Amino acid sequence: MKISNHINTGFDEDLKTLNNNIAKLGGLAETQLYETMQSLADKNVYKFNKIINRDKKLDALEDEINKKVVEFLAIWSPIASDLRNVLVAHKISSILERIGDYSKNISRRSLIIIEDNHFSTLPVNIIGLGEHVQKLLHNVLDAYMERDVDLAMEIWSQDIDIDRLYLSLFKELTTIMHDNPEEIKDLTHMVFISKNLERIGDHATAIAKQIYFLVNGSMPPDHRPKAGFDID
């Protein structure tokens, strides 16, 4: 990670600690999402409970980061790029904690589906959407650590791909609902799971925007195309 050197080593150490905590929180969020999708594919009830319980670690780490941000601002009164480092770290920590919440919610809904035991196989698109979102999250965390604005903008532009996958899955699930009304409860959970994955993708692209701001001092022009039900 590229962090500027300052005359006061305490400043650098505090900034390094803050960014290390973001890296740790990012790793936890990524693990939660990966294990959630693996457990969904494998129907691993034990893993789901582990994921749900581990969400507390993300909440605690976000609280610690928030505390460090307040202390940093009070002690050092940073300006320019240093201030952006702190503000972006605070914003990204909130986004990562929310991603953890979505993974927990997916795990809870998946448990219900598995316990009902109505589906021998999941819709292929739900696994595909999960894999795409996992890759997006992994890459945007790399972009943050490397301050790679080009990679961040590449990720930011992929929002429409996530939208297309989600809408395709939504159509698939509603068709199955129409043909199998007795399965509406579990299919509704699948709809919410797919929406949670789409929201995680949105949050990954929100991190990409923060990286752009961190490096350039301004937000990117928000003119990305969005997929709608009229897009094939």
C-alpha cells in the first residue's frame, strides 16, 4: 500500500494501523461471501451457522475503525490526501460491514431453503451471480490496497454486468414460481438471496468510487448505463 511519509512517525503509524484494519475487515467480508456461496452450493448447514456467528467480528472491527477515525481526526487534523485517506477508510469500513450483513442474510435464507429440502439443485444463475460478485469484491479490495484507480474504474463500469445477471436470475425464478406455486416460499428466499448478491455488487462498485476519490480528490462522473427489464 502506498502511504506517504511524514516527519511525525506517530502520524504514519496511526495511518498504517487504520489501513491495516481496513485490509483485515476486507478479508473478513471476502471470506464471509466466499464461504456463504460455497455453503449454498454444498448445502453445508454447519458452515452457515459459523458464518452467521462470525458476523459479530465484522461489526466489532468496524466499531474499532470508527473509533480510530475519530481519534485520528482529533489528534492529527489531517488535510488534503491524508484527510481523504481517513474519510475513505471510514466510508469503506461501513460498506464492508454492510457486505458482511448481506452474506449473513444469505446464509439465514439458505438455511431455510436447505431445511425445507425442496430443491435438489439450485438455479445455475444464482451460483454464477455469486461467483461474479466474489470476483468483483476481491478485485476492488486489491485496487484499494494498491491505490489502482484504473482497476477501480474497470470494476465501477461492471455494474451493468451485475444488473444483467440479477435480472436474468429474477426472470428465471419468477418463471419457476409460476410453474411451481407450491414452492413460492423457498423461491421467494432465492429472490432475496439474488437481490442481496446484486447489492453486494453495488457496494463493490461503491468502493471503486471511493478509490477514485481517494486518488483524484473528486468523484467520477456518474454516467454508467444501468440494466433494466427491457435489456436482453
